[in-house]
Amino acid sequence: MTGESEALHWIVFFSVVAAALAVDLGFVGRKDGVVSTRTAYAWSAVWVSLGLGFSGLVYLWYGGEAAQQYLAGYLIEESLSIDNLFVFLLVFGSLGIALNHQRKVLFWGILGAIVMRGGFIVAGVGLITRFEWIVYFFGALLVYTAYRLVRSHGVHVDPEKNPMVRFARRLFPVAADYRGHNFHVRRAGKVFITPLAIALVAVESADIVFAVDSVPAVLAISNITFVVFTSNIAAILGLRSLYFALAGSLQRFEYLSWGLAVVLAFVGVKMLISHWVHIPILVSLGVIVVAVGAAVIVSLLLTRGAGPDAEAREAAGREDLATGEAEETPAVVGGSRQDPETAGREIV
């Protein structure tokens, strides 16, 4: 493959990303309206279709094995994203961020995540290329993360204990009583940051922690920078719609972390034994699909009939969800009985 053709691939991908963000900001996220659950599900289907469909271009450009690697990486990132949504719920609930303002925080949070993931991926590929032993470090890290997913019992999310949030508070005073859509306000000639800015800092810092898991996991699947980067970003693009689609029912994915633990342990072991044993990509893809799929099915079966808990309804001001009458109404946000340690990652 020539340098010019590879550059064209990057241009095409970033053009698609720019168009997707423009649509998300200009149409889906216009103004401060509230996204209905049905609309969120529809847009989630659009983003997932785009993400899966992009594997066709990867197939044309890089071949069948690269396309399979892309799909495996996409499924890993998408699965981890669902688990990460629990943390977003708890951050917004603890800071009292209104439903119609959470969209803005998530948009800029996702944009920042794209930039940070790019940096993590370039650094990760560079380290693996230069230091072969780093593969074993990443593998051990993933196995340890899987262990934490199984053994963790959870802690309360308190953004005020987040180091990056505390640093932001030292730089700027906070207008704690502000309930608008701006990240900063000026009062008596002085600049104050708002709870929205605190939420954005908490979300971005959480993504840094999440990237420590997701990027090495995808690097275990592929060493092609384009495949690793595009599979990560394609999954992230639909995160905002997915959040509003699933926010009212996230508590039903109670055993998802067990499936993710199996996936992370598998890819970690794959990295650790990569020097001696080659595991075909189709086997990796099968393990991911079966582990995550089984965890989702078991969760839905064991929580059948469960609605949003009282804490979630109260935080969102949505008591109608207790009777299941929310199909055309905005998606719920607020608290959750899940927390980041249940997902194996602590952000505070």
C-alpha cells in the first residue's frame, strides 16, 4: 500500500467523523431540547450501522483479516462503552445536571475522547513497535483489570474527589447555583466555571481511565494503526445517543461486567502468549460475541420486569417510568445502583 492511498483512507474516515459530528450537533443535538427514548434508539441504530458498515471499507482497503480485526475491536469498544455509561449516569446525578444539559457535556466529552484516544493509540502502537516487551505489560494489565471487574464491590462516585476536578476548582471559582447551559459565566467581572464544566472534566478524566483498558484490548487484536483507531472512534461516535437510549434501563445490564471480564482476560492472555501461540482473529471475534452476548442475555433474563429504580426516577424527575409509560418521553438520567468500581474502574 502506498503512502498516498493510506492518506486517502484517513481523509475519508475523518470526513465521515466530521459529517457525523456535524449531524449530531446540528440536528440531533440542536438547542437544549430533550431527546426522546425512541429517537435515541433510532440514532443509536444509525451509529451502530455506520460503525459496522465501515468494516466494508476496511475489507476493500486492507483485506479480510483486517476487517475481522476491525469488527473485533469495534465490539470490544462498544461493549466497554455500555459499561462506561454507568459512570456518566452517576456523575450527572451527583452534580444535579439537568437532562437537557447533559447532551452538551456528552458532545464535548466525546469530542475530547476522540482526541485523547488518538494520542493513546499512537503512543501504544509506537511503544509496541519499539519495545516488544510492552506487549506483556499490556497483557498483564488487561488480566488484572479483568480480575478487578470480578472482585470489585463498588464505591460512591464523588466528582469532588476527582483530582482533575479539584485542580479545576483551584484554577477557577465555581458558580454552584448556576443551572444554565454554559460552561462558564462572568459575575462582577470575575470568571466562574459552572457545574457543567465540572461534569465535563469528570467525564473526560473518566475516559482517560477507560482508555487504559480499551486501547490495550484493541491492540491485542490488531497492530494496524488505522484499524485500531477507526474501530475505537466508530464505537465512541454513537455513545451520546446510546446513553439516552439506555439510561433508563442500565440497571438491567447487571452482569455485563462478567462478560467484559472474560473478554479482557482472553485478550490479555492472548497478548501474554503471543510469542508462542497465535490465536486466529475469528476465534477472538467468537469469544467476544459469545461472552458479551451471554452476559447481556443473562442480565436481561434475570432482571426481567425490572424498571428504573427509585433513585434514577427521582434524579430525573420522571415518576411516570414507574408505570412503564415512557416510550415517547425523554430518556431517564440520574443515579444507578451500579458504580465505577463495579465496572472495574475508579475515577475519583
